[in-house]
Amino acid sequence: MTIDQTEAPVPQKSGLSGRLQSRLQGQRLDSVITSLSYLATAGLGFVNGPILARALGTTGRGELAAVVATTQLIGFVTGFGMPRAAVFFATEIKWRKIIMSSWFTVLVFTLPFLALLIPAYQWVLDGKQDITVTWFYAYLALTVLAGPATTTIFWLRGMSRTIAFNLLNALPAVLTSIGYVGLFIAGRLTLETALVSTFVAQAIARVVVLSYGRSFPGRGFDKQAYKTQRHYGLRAWFGSLSYLVTFRVDQFVLAGIVESDQLGIYAVAATGATLSLPISRGIGQTLLPHVRRAKTDEARFAAIEKALRWVRLASGAAVVGLAALAPFVVPFLFTEEFAPAVIPLLILLPGQFANDVATVLASALDSFNRPEEASKAQVVSAVITVAGLAIFAPLFGIRGAAGVTTAAYLGYLLYISLAYRSLKAEKLPATT
């Protein structure tokens, strides 16, 4: 089966089938399905974590993180905003034009960008095993497919094709987990087999996504459609880049500062702190198409406020629960060798709550064609991250990095909250 490449959503039917379709396209159900999907994916991560920790130890876990986390960061960055533009213009620009704009971006921006980053690769690879270095470059080559594959998945989100979006979005994590579990059971899970297995999982997932969406390069490029998407995408991209700096650059910097065993411990803390992230992603990522479909500003802000209530309650409960359980759960799941991960995990949790709320506010600004406002907030977060890591990571190691990340997310939330209030005052002056 492949995407039905239409230009607009399927018309609503009347009667019982129409009411059922309306329910299936509801904001709450879309948010629940997507949040559960992300939670299931995160659950796989919590299965993988103890398996990798026991099989690879702190050093091997750190080297795996240096390859996978860094190349994922690069893959996200090299989309240059085209995936987010695909969400916004899903019902306004023909699908083939959208995907060909993404491939054009690969040719014009992604490949030169990968070349420009060559000096930075040595920072990550310094002192790493030969097998780690070899597979790093294999993963790097695979990032060429990241932009078009992510654009395909995000277009499904923009069309409110919730089931397909979630299945394809979760596919890399599912395949990766199957590989780890199978290798662990067979007693063959090593750093090398983990690197090979993860690479194969990511490659298969991207080919499946591109095949499903008929997203391979070919005909259909439209210069005007590309310019329209680029204008929105670049305004969003600076925010995405800044957000990823906050989200991932701590591990990138630590890879060149601390020993691999400390990086492995920090990777466990950073993964554990994101337990609530699937909730905010599920709510935030399904918000935009619902706001776009609303007929009035009052209805749009009602949808946003509803999403904010959901994320505050769910994320708050998750963060408090994790803080209470972490001192007991981390050593039990990951062995006593990873017990030092508890302190940086607790430091990261307040920042994760701030990030969860800010994620929904960013989606709200995107839906009003204000991605640059969300980007400014994310730039603030990135500046705090870079400056803070430069000062505190060398002095305090992984705990310093955790504190800087939390400070950055709090700054992100403060700035984006002010931008959202300004937008609301502009659109609904009588009620503010």
C-alpha cells in the first residue's frame, strides 16, 4: 500500500459514517493515539537501555551513543525545515511538489552541509575504536535519506493520517529493538553488532517510508512550490536547529570532554529524563492540523488551551513519578555501574517539564504561520546551552551538562510563553 496522493482531505460523509469519521479525526483521539505511539517507542528504549548497558558496559554504550545520537542530530538538521513545511502546506500543495522540494534541498543544501561539518567529526571520533569510526561514516551517508523520509512522515501528520504517521514514525525504533533483543538472546550483542543492527534498522525503515509515500526522486519539482516551502521551512529550521542544539549537543560536547564510561552514564540519564517527552510530542504534533482546520481564532485558541492543560497534567505526573522512582529503578534496570546516572537524571527533570509545555506552544505558533517566533525561543535555549556547556561541562562534567540543559529549557519556556501571550492578545484582544 502507498499514499493516496491527493491535494486535500477526504470529504466528510453524512450520517453515522460521517459522525464516526469525525470522531476518528478528533483532536483528543489523535493526541491519545500519537502519545501512546511515542510512549510505546520510548518503552522500547527502556527495554534497549538495560540490554545495551549489560552487554556493552559504560564504554561501549558511550561509543554507540556517540555514533547514533550525533548522526541522528545531523539527519534532523539537514532537513532544513522541509518536514515542518510539509505539515503546514499538506492540504495546499500537491504531494509530489512537496517531496521533490525535499530532494532538491538534499542536493543544494544537505550534501554541502555534510562536507562543511568534516572538521567537527573528529571531535566526536577522537579516541574512539576503529569500528566506531568506520560505522560513523556509514551512518553519516544514510542521513541523505533522512530529509525526504521525515518529510513523508510529517506530510501524513499534516493530513491527519494518524495511524500511518505513527506506524511509519515508530518503525525505526521497532526494528532497532528487535535487532537488539535478538542479538542479546543469542549472546551476540557487542558494540559492532549493535552498530550494524541499528544501521540496518534505520536503512530498512527509510526505504519503507520512501516506498510507501512514492517519495523517491523523479518528476514533479515546482520552483514556486519550493520557494513557498523554503520560506516557511527556513523560518522553522533555525528553531529546529537551535532546539536540537539544546536536545543533543550536550552529548556531542561531552563526547570530546569526558571518558566514554561517563558519556554512557549520561546517555542513560538523558534517556530516562525524556520519559514524558512522548506525551508532549503526541499532543503537540497533532495540534497543528486541528488548529489549521478550525474556522475561527476562538476555536483555534480553544484547541491550544486544551492541549496545554493535557500536557501540564500528564507531563507533571510523569516527571514527579520518575523523580520518586529513579533512585531505585536505575540501579535495578541498568546495574549498579550506572547508579551515578540518578543525580544528572534528577537535575534534568525540571527542564524536561518546561520543554514539554514549550513543545505545545511551539506547535501553536507554527499553526498561526509564526514559526520564526518559536525559532527565536529555541535560539535563546541554544545560546544558553552553548555558553553554559562551555563553562560548566569542563568543570562539573555530566552534572554540569545536566544543569545547563535544564536552564536552557526553562529559558525556552519563558520566551515562548511571552510570544504566545502576545499572539493571543493580537488575535483575541477583547478577551485578554
